[in-house]
Amino acid sequence: SEMCIRDRLWRAWCCNASPLCVLLLAGSAVEVCHYPDFAPAHTLQGHTAIVYSLCMSRDRRLLACGSADALVSVWSLDELICLRTFSRLEWPVRTISFSHCSRFLASASEDLVIDISDVTSGERVAAVTTNCAMNSVAWSPKKLLLAYAGDEKERGSMYDSGATQQTTNPSLATMPTNFAGSARDLVCSLDH
């Protein structure tokens, strides 16, 4: 029922030119439903653990899911099938984001790296090293610029007992706007 879905709903997106919407429900289910009555259309089953994050591509044709099983799955919303999975992270995937052109997918977790993959080939095109677990990654809506923030633990003289203080430290990684080169070229551009 609509009330039951509303009680369990975490996030929702409507699909382009379609009477469907995508729902992330508590309990790890990713449901595709008819809109506006929320009648179930399809359940996306691609993970063995709870799904923590969803991201829809800007053109609303792809959906990425990040899960506690440390996998990222990419789904076609036109065909409602899993196109590929990425398994390079070792910890639960906390955050994912498609680039403005839907060509790249950034994913992050408690691993000290942000994985940037080519959505079509599945190839890792860059690995941005971080000094803490990531809570959020987000691409610029207009260019290949990735913002990210996480839990950085700083020690200060007022914490003599060894306790740590949580701070948010946002950072940026820039990719060339006309990027058409190899993965090696992209990694070099992110490192500088």
C-alpha cells in the first residue's frame, strides 16, 4: 500500500518520459514502481546486502546502486537489467555519483580511495587517494570536476586522552573537460 511504502521510503526518482519511478526502501530493496499509484513494476536484485546509495544518471537511463556487499551495480532503466558490477572496493559503498556526461561513475567507501570507472567499459580510469573514509562524492553538473568529503580525524592538544574529533574536509579532483584520452592520461590529470 502507499502508506506502507511511504513508511519505508528512503529516496525516490522519476524516470525520463516514463510512468515509472525508482524507490530505495529500507531493508535493501530497490523497487521500480508505476507512478503515481506506486504499484510495483520490478524489483532490482543485484546485491547480497543492504543498498546504501543510489544515483541516477543525468539522462535518467542508468541507475547505480552501492551496497554493504562492497559492490556497485549499474542498471539500464530502459530494460531493467544489470549492465555490470564493479567490485574494486573492499568496504560497504557509502556514496556514488555519475559524471555530468554519464560516462564516469565515482564510488567511495571506508577504503582510502575513490574509484572512478568508465561506465561503458567497466575499466578503472582513476583512483583518487584520500586520507579518510568518504561520506559523499558528487560530480559538477557541467564539467568533469569531482567534489568529495569524508570523516577526517584530527588530533589536537586538547585531546590528551587520545580521543579524536570528527571534521568534514571537502576536496576537489579535476578532470580535463575535453578528456578523450586513455585511462593513463586521466590518472595523470587527476594527480596534478
